[in-house]
Amino acid sequence: MTDSVMDHQVPNVPAIETIGLGRRYRRGWALRDSSFRLPAGRICALVGPNGAGKTTLLSLAADLIEPTTGTIRLSGHRPGSARARQSTAFLSQQKALYPRFRVHEILRMGLELNPTWHQETAESIIEAGNVPMNARIGTLSGGQSTRVAFALALGKRPRLMLLDEPMADLDPLVRHQMTDTLQAEARRHGSTVVMSSHLVSELEGACDYLVLVNNGTIRLAGEVDLLLAQHRQLTAQATDRAHHQTNLEGYDVIATSTGDGHLTSLVRTRHALPSDAGHRAPTLEELVLGYLRSPDATPLLTRSAQVTGVSGVAA
């Protein structure tokens, strides 16, 4: 990270902070009354079903659209400001690349437009995928184009990377390789990454922070380990429903599902479960699915994700 970028960093200022953020279209609210913080230096999984508000949130952060209500700040700066533009990179499924440009010309463009540009980083990503530097963008495969887009973004050395499912067109192996590269670069330079994806299971080992959006509102936000620690999966035989209900007493039940002859309930807890209860910590995917099954469950934001003075969320 260059000195010019470091000069703009302010200790303890969140990478993203929204207060009452909302965006309304003619069909209704895509995002509404959303207040949360994302601490700097985190790799965040942004998850939720189609139409939940994920792309709207990222588009607001990238200054592609303006909010209808509320505010959003990137390291304390308004999206679209000079400092926010210099330190933010945005990638979507539709890569903004010029098809007639050659790969080396795209990298030259990155050099000319970004004062924090690091040519070695960009070239290493291109070379790792055996993408010819002299090839025109329009002749590349989807996976190769994605590599070029990542090279352009990471070569900028951004403090904040916003990724709206840019790896959806990659095969699993290349997706895994690119995720490893992204993690390494982000942690090497202390960058913050927000990754939107439907593949929750693949994000579990890659991300240390979670923001779950459903029906345009924030349902979960915080450190993955803390969120998982505040939940348990209680399981019993489907024929032992009465005993299962007894074990659930005193806990906030998020969702209950039936399958393979068992009853499984996701519960929220702040203290130890009874020693005779069949329970375990949920996986990240199980946690997300539980809250998606129960959209009326009380939202949960950990302390680091809460915005001071904003009520309506659980600690």
C-alpha cells in the first residue's frame, strides 16, 4: 500500500457505514432502512436471495446509483468523492472492459488512471492464467476476461473492493484460485473486500465477516465466528417432537426444518445448552438458510456492525 493511500486512512473508521439507507424503484423498495458498519480490513460475504438488495447495496457504495433515503460512507467519505473513487474498486458479472483493447493496453490504462497502480501485481494475475498480453479482450474466454478484470482492480491496490458475483462464469478450480489470490492480496495490504455470492458454502472459508440481506433489509451482520457462536442446531428424532419442544424452551428459535426422520432447529443462544441436548454449532450455510426461512426473525448485528444510536437490532 502506498504512502498516499495510507495518509488517507483514519484509525477505527469503518470501511462502510450506512445509516437508514434505502433505495426505492417504481416496483418498490430494493433496500430500506439499512444501518450497519463494516470494519476496515475484513473480507465480507454479502449474501441473500435474488432480489434481496445485494446489488443495490453494492451499487450505492460504488456510486452507480443514489440513495432514496439515508446515507452511506466509505471510510468516512461520500461515494463518488475523489478519495472514495481513488480507493474503491468495483467488479460485477458484466466486466467493464473494452473488447478492442489488448490486454497490455488495459493494464496501461490502469497505470494512467490510478496513482496507486502496481504493475507487478496486475501482471502476476494475468500471467498466472496464461493470458496472452497481446490478445484482444474480445477474443478472450469468460474466465480469461475475469482474470483481466481482477488484474485491473487489484493493480489499483484499492482499500475497498466491491465484488458483485464477478466469478460466476468461472469453473470451480479457477474460482478457488482467484479467491485465494484475492484473499492474499487483501490481507497483504490490509484491504477490505465485500464479496456477493449465492455460493455460501464456498465463502465459509474465505470470509471472516457476514452481511445477510433479505427483503431489502439487513438480517445478520458481524464476525462469522461470533455469529456462529451465538447459534446452535438442535436435532431430535421426528417422532420425539415433544422432547424436542422441551429442549427449545428458553431459546430464541429461528427456524425448524424436517428431513431424514429428524427435526432440526436453529436457535439463538448466549449461554450453554443443556448437556443432554443433541446440539452443535451450525455451518455458515445453515445459519444463512435458517434466517432466510424465517424472514421475521429478529435481526442480529454484532457490536462491531452496529451503528451507534440506531435501534431496532439485537446485540
